[in-house]
Amino acid sequence: MKWENPLIIGAIFAVVAICLPTRSDAKAKGSPSPDAESSAASTADTSAAAGGKMRATSFKGLIASVDDKAKTFTIAGKDNSRVLKITDKTIITKSGQPATMKEVVANEEVRGSYYKMPDGSMEAKMVKLGPLTEAEKAEREARKAKREEKKAGISPAASVSPSVSPST
């Protein structure tokens, strides 16, 4: 009887310790404070600049329209169009050389990447104007050859089925 109480207390302690969230979980799962909501937009901007959790999404297409005043351009797609905003942080190139917003014109090929902001807008990270350069073509071919080489090197796994059938 003497040992039952310490064992029960130890078991309860272990269950409580396991069920309590860790410090990092509490921060991630905690309810947002009023200050957190107001600073969400500024946090997204700084995390994009600092290489935080925001991840750039690639795009390519033909520029449908340009708005110089708002510093935006539109890429028309089959289902929907995307409006991308150019900021001071956006890197713009044309034929591998640095370019400016003035060189972003309608009916020109474009590719690059953008960040999707919390408010739903899209901020361009990198904009490459014009067709692929020879260096980009060579890089693309090298990546393709490397993928093919990797595929050819991996053989299909042997089947793991039993060799003896069950007897009846």
C-alpha cells in the first residue's frame, strides 16, 4: 500500500508533463492578441525581406497591361489574370541586363517570381523581360539532363511479395 501513492503521483505527473505544450507550441498555437493582428502586414513585409517563412511563387506569360502610376502589370491567363506589383525590392532584368519599370511594356514575354501577401496582393520579387537568354537556355538544358541522368540511375525496386504461397 505504501508504494501505490508514489506510483500514482508519478504517473499523474508524467501525464501532465506530456500533455502540456512546449514553449514554442504555445507561441504558435496561442490566441492572437489585438496587437498581433495590426502588425501582421508589417511582419509579412519584413519576413519577405529577411527571407522568413514567405516563399516565392514562379510565374510566366505575356504582359497584358501596365499601370505606371500604380507600378503594376497584368498577366492574362486562361482562367484568371494576375496583377503583380513592382516594389523597390523587385529585381527587373531584360536580356540578362538590369532594367527599369519603363521597360515593362504590354505584349512582352515575362517570367519571374512573386510573394503572395496576406491581403491577397502579389509583390514581384524578380521580373525577367523578353525571351530566354542563351545562358538561361543552357542552364535549363543542364537541369533537364541532370534529371534524366538521375532517373536513369534509379532502378525500380524489386517486389517484396512472398515466394511461398500459403498451403490449404
